[in-house]
Amino acid sequence: MAGEASRHRCRGIGWAIVERGVGMKKSLVLAGLVMTATLFAWGLWAQEFKGPKLVATEIKYDFGNIVQGTVAIHVFEIRNAGDEPLIIDRVVPS
């Protein structure tokens, strides 16, 4: 009995599917469908993005310690690398 329990414990997921009455052919079909769905979803994700695309050389800047009342200015350079107009309707400083 101990040998029987250890044999079942060592089996992987594939064995569990076969033991539950799902045949090997159905298991392969199921695995193929899962792989196809995964590749399809990955293909949709990897497609080239259409629309505006903001590209910035830097996304944050640290002024360090400055005296209160001092005017601090930094210019962030951004460009539109997309194929449609980029509209910036709100900027929030932190």
C-alpha cells in the first residue's frame, strides 16, 4: 500500500488527466487548444500599436535641495512617435 501511495504522489498533471478517464488523444487535443489560445493571445499583444505614442528622454527629475522661494525650472523633452496626433490635456506635478 505504501508503494501504491508513493507511485500516485510522483505522477504529474498528465497522469491525473489520464486517470480521470480522459483519453490520451483528448489530452493532446486539449493541450493543443491551450497552446493555440496562448499563442493567439500573445500575437494580439505583440501587434504594432496604432495611435499616439509619447516618447520621453526622461520621466522624472530631482532638483535636490533648493531654498524656498527659488524658481526651479526643468524642461522635459517629449515627442509623438505614433501615427495619430498626441493630445496632452493634463499635467500634474508632484
